[in-house]
Amino acid sequence: MPRIKLRSKSKRSADSAGPDEETIVLEDLARADFTRRRRAERWRKLRLWLLALVVLLLAGAVSWLFFFSPYLVVKRVEVEGLVGLSKGRVVKAAEVPMGRPLSRLKIKEIQSRVESLPPIESAVVSRDWPDGVRIKVAMRQPVAVIDMGKGLQAFDSHGVLFGRFASRPPELPMVEAKEGTEKVALSEAAKVIRALPADLAAQIDYVRVGSVDEITLVLGNGRSVLWGSAADSQQKAEVLAVLLKQPGNRLDVSIPSQPTIK
């Protein structure tokens, strides 16, 4: 009769328990890894929230400092480039609101108000941190003097009237024009005056302006020169230099290729 070997119960139990313990260990490791990853994700999100909070706080602090705080506000106004015009007049025209935060100033509006002053050709307005406004101006340069019913006034190369004189400055020629003469005509006359050679300019008593293309030079000896517009002024001056050597009181170089003298 064959023998039958029976496996002991204890050994069978031990063999069956081995895989279960290994499974438990793997599950514990997986659970621990998951916990670590979840904590890391939570910490990452928390750091992002903290960073966002810090950024918001900083932005709020900066906004308050620049727009609402009593520290970076206008306390002074500096003006540079003035000639023949008082600082007080410029400051008054600028209407810079004292005590207002610098960042809330309307720079373009201040600049426009300063440039509305006739003697000022252009202005640059800037914030002068931490408490000032700086205004740099360029003054108009007089080309001639004119009397249009309001006393003697200078005008610049653009035909803009500014300033007043009790008498004509010797270095500026006199311009005669009817009241209401267009600014463009005065501008054209300014171009003619600036184009004249020094020796010819010294002979001029005054300049008569009728329109853009009707500008006449009246010389100190009574002779008159119809110049026309400012076009071809160099050629006209060369032709006139020859005509002045000839007799005649009325000279016309408005068309330099066809001059006349009477």
C-alpha cells in the first residue's frame, strides 16, 4: 500500500502568510508615497497663494504710495529757460495743483496751458520726484516789430505776435501791415527778412506786408522793392544787388528772372 505524505498545517499557514505580508508592505509604501505627494501639492498651492498675496499687498502699497499717500505730492514748481518773462506768470498759467500726488498730474494739460502764453514757443513738463514739477520752456525769437493797432509788438518766424515795446529795438526791422493781416502773411515776411543779406537788411527802413505774395521792402533812401513771396529769396537778393546800382525808385524782383525798375 502506497504511502501518503500529509503537509503540516503550520507550514501551510506560513507559506500562505508570506505573500499577504508583502502585499501589506507594498500598500503601506504606496500609501505613504501618496501622502507625501498630496502634502507636496498642498504646499505648492499654499506657496502660490502666499506669493499671490504678497504681490497683491506690494501692489496695493505701491498704488497707495504713488496715488493716495501724502508723501509724493507737489510741493514746488521749477521753471527753466525764461527770458523776459517772470516765473510767477508761468506758474500762474500752468495751474499746477499743489498737494496733488505727482502720479495723478495731467502733464499734457499743464504743458498746453504754459504754451498758451504768447512769448513761449514750446514747453516740456515733467515730474521732478519726489515732490516737484519741472517746466522747461523755449522762448519765441523776435524777427521784426509791427504795430497793428495795439502798440508795438514783436512777431516770430511763424507770424505769432508776442511782447510789447515802447519803441522799436534797433536790431529789429519794422513791419507795416493792416490790422487783421493773416498770420501766414507775417510768417512769409519773417522768412523774407531772415533771408536778406546783412548789407541789404541794413538799408531797410521798413517792410510792407499786403499778403503772402505781396511783400515790399522800403529802403531808407525812399526806394521801394516789390519782393513778392519768400520763394527764391537768394536769387532775388542777387538780382536786387545789381538793380540798386541803377537809377529808379520802384524796383520789382518778385519774378527774379524778369526784374523791372522804374
